[in-house]
Amino acid sequence: MCYDRYVAICKPLHYGTLLGSRTCAHMAAAAWATGFLIALLHTANTFSLPLCQGNALGQFFCEIPHILKLSCSHSGYLREIGLTVVIACLMFGCFVFIVFSYVQIFKAVLRIPSQQGRQKAFSTCLPHLAVVSLFVSTSFFAYLKPPSISSPSFDLVVAVLYSVVPPALNPLIY
């Protein structure tokens, strides 16, 4: 979506060539494949963990940090932490790309001579940026927070913030 906004605002005459149906299909396929690979790696790792404290979670969401609390394997815990760090680095790279794109977008929008044109461009971009920021910040917080500030109700609120709210807001911003 960020690239779509960037091309629409910064290169409007090239929109058809830069964002054809083939490009959109490739970007969607890459996003789906990456998500599937990440889910597969997390699932394979969590199913390989021996559970010492039973298999009952005190949560509605089956989150990885809660499964790790039930595990008695130190190596599985380290594998999961390593996987989470690698994924966080990849997500950080995507976030840097998004920030770079939005800096270019804002520079282009600020060069628009009419106030109405600037407001329309900002009203197109800011909701998307807000939803992406909410998703990235709450998911980073959910997976990288220290265990000392964890409580079941707080973890539930954070999980809802990054797994339910952004998809619910997506139809409103498009």
C-alpha cells in the first residue's frame, strides 16, 4: 500500500506502468509467501517444544510468548527468540522502506500549490500510515517486551490491538 501511495502521489503519470496488475500480483504473492513462511517456521518450532507445565494457556489468543512459558526446553526458547529477532529485523527493514516512501510522499505533497490538493493527499495517506504504525508498534511491543511487564489482561489488549484492530480499520481507509 505504501508503494501504491508513493507512485500515485509522486509519479502519477507513470502509475499505470509502475503498478500494473502484474506488479500488484507479484507484491501480493510476495506478502502472502512471506507470511506463510513465517507462520510455518513459528509453527514448526513451537510444535517441537516439549511442554513441562501442561498445554493449557490462560489466554484467548495462542501467542508464542505464552507457549514459550510452558516449555521446558531452553534450546527451543533460544530458537524462537532467534527467529523472532530475524523477523523483527526484516519487519524493521520494511518499516524503514515505508518511512522513506512517506518522506518522499510528504515532500511531494508539500510542493502541491493548492491547500485543497494538499489536504486531499494527506487525507489519503495519513490513515494508512496510522494503521501501519499501530500494527508495527503493538506487534513489536507484544513480542519484544520484557516478561516482567506481562499480565494476562495487558497481553490480551496488546494482542487485540495488533491482530484485530488493523484489519478492521483497513476497509475504512481504502
